[in-house]
Amino acid sequence: MRWNLRMKAAERGIWKSTEMRRQLAAAGLEISAGKMSALWTGTPTTVRLDDLDVICLVLECTPADLLVCEPEQVRARIPRKPEEASSAAGGTVITPRLGRNRSLPPV
């Protein structure tokens, strides 16, 4: 999933996060500078639906305009069957690790 906030903001003539923050505040959504920076510079891990409503109102868009699906990236993360992986890797079986690299709890 790709977060498309900056592109949608640019289409509305909003080039700086401070301007976006002002417009959100005028629409009733007070966002801290840190949270606005996170929304502006990267892909947020979470967005409250109430906040998303206000962002869409300000940018005159829909959530689908802000959240762009990237199914090819999802497909790339799907583990291959062992016989497919071994033929693709020249005989070596490679098992992808999905998610965060966490250690196992002690036994």
C-alpha cells in the first residue's frame, strides 16, 4: 500500500506540511507537528478514520486516492514452493522472512 498524501496535496496547491496542517486545523483537526511530519514524509502505520475523513475533505478526494494498492509488492512477498525456489535460486532453497525479524522466546 502506498500513501499518496503529498501528491494529492500538491494537486490542490499545498506544497508544505505547515500549510496542510493549517488547513486541517481550519477543518477541525488539530494535528501535532510530529504527527503531521509523519503523515507528510512517509507512510503511516495507522491513520484514524476520523482523521482520514478530514484529510479527504480538505483535499477533496477519497481514501482510495490517498491509499494506492500495490498488489505486485504483495505477490513478491509470497513464499515460493520449495521446488520453484530451488530452480530459481540455482539449487539453493531460500525461505523469505516476512514481517519484523523477531527472535524466538526462550524455551
